[in-house]
Amino acid sequence: GKDQRNALHIACFEGFLDIVRVLLEVGDVDDFLEARDLGGNTAYMLACMRGYLTIMRVLKEAGADERADERAEVLDGTRANRSYPRPSSRVQ
């Protein structure tokens, strides 16, 4: 899409745990985990922003770099986009 999000970004942002698991089984995991949207966010970062703890754990187990945000900030002097609203009642 125009925001450069892949299927894993969207599933993590929306809290779709089952879809996250399927994508990690069938997709190119490294490319999925390292891809950034236009805001500079990885799928892991989106799950963090939205508070999806189980998705965060699943992504870490698949090899997501939980320190990617810190490294990006050091490299380019910016912060990842944190303007996304937190979910009100999504099940994790």
C-alpha cells in the first residue's frame, strides 16, 4: 500500500495473532520482520505501540529485533512514528 506496509505490518497493527502466526510460517520471515513502513516502523514496533504482548512475543521468537527502534534513532536521529491510537478492546 501507499504506507509501504506488508501483510505482517497490518496483522500486527490490527492485533490479528492467528494471521501473524500464519504469515511467519509461510512468508520470507527475515524480510517480513525487517521491513519498515513509511513511518520507519517494523511489524514488531507496531505491535509494541498497540500493546499486543502476545504478538510481540511471537515476533521475538521468530527473530524480530526488539532494539531496531533504538538503532534507527541512533542512525538517523529520528524517532519512529508513535502517533497510532491504542486499541480499546482487541483481544491479544
